[in-house]
Amino acid sequence: ALWRPTEPQSYRDLGLTLLERGWYQQALDLLWQTVTMEVPASFSEIEVEALWEIRDCLCRARRAKLSPTLPNELARNEAHFLSGDISVDLRVTMGWDQDNVDIDLHVVEPTGEEAYYGHKETEIGGLMSRDFIRGYGPESYVLKKGWKGLYRFKTNYFASHSPQLTGPTVAILTISTNFLRENQKTVCTLVRLNEAKDNGEIG
């Protein structure tokens, strides 16, 4: 996190790494810092994703029979931040490792309808997050009740705003089914994008 201490993605990325290692208290603290820190407009709404992941952290800790201590502000406002059932059949997030690039997440549903930044809500209930045109993402897609069939996840390297050559960009897709439920399953995959207009796809 000290590599980019002013950027919330640093804290979120480290928090998610610790979450996968089962270090729930440390992960919770870093994810909450992502929610509460002041960020530039280009990074706004990353706190929305971090709040999803805080719930994931607490669910995993509970399954491990652990009880991490909530940060003070979160504990005081637990009903506001953590109440209600927001579990979903499918959650997909995509982040990337280069600043000043615009990479878009596209999801093609079994019906053929495509969710992306220009079409954020679908007929079966799919919902796409805001469009991050700079920074590192993440962009996300959630679906409360999934339909049977093939879902296609696509990365679209829309543009680079960097004045210098930065080399390939790696997009990281995290795909979770039954997110925030006891039977949650999560897989991650990497997609290498070499230049603007380069695309990747995962069926």
C-alpha cells in the first residue's frame, strides 16, 4: 500500500490479497480505509466495491468461526453499511495494473443482451457499475438471479491517456457465483492487453 499511498486501489488490492490468505482483520481494516479515504474524482465509487468486499470478508471470517473487530466508524454505523441481504448469483469485477488507461468490462448474458458502460441495466436484472476511464478500476457487474446458459466476459481496451509508452496492461477478472452465500465460489483470471482496441474474452 505504501507504493501508492494516495490511491485507494493500493489499499483495496492489498486488502483483497490478505482476504484470500485468511487474514480477515487486516483485510477488513484496509478495505474500510478504501471506503473512507478522500480520493480524486477519477477514483470515486471505488468505495461501493470495497463495501461489497467488506461483506465478503465478514462472511468468510464467520465461516472460519472468527470475529474481526469492526473499525469504530463502521461499528457505529453498522446498520447503515451492513444491513440487508445483497447476496447475488453472480458478481464479476475487473481491475487493471496501469494508470491512465480506459478498459471496459462487457458481459454478454445468456439472452444475448450485453451489459457495459453504455448499457448498464439489462432485462434479466444485470447491473453494471460506473465507467472508470482513468486509474485502475474496478468495474463490476452483478446479477441477483442468474439465468441458465453461457455468460461471456469481455475486456475492451478502449484507450490509453498516458503520454508515454507503458507496455502491455494486464486486466484481472474476478468471477464469483453465489456471492455472499455459504456456497460462494470465486475464480480469478488474467487477460493481457497489448494496446488500445485490444480485446480479450472469457466464456
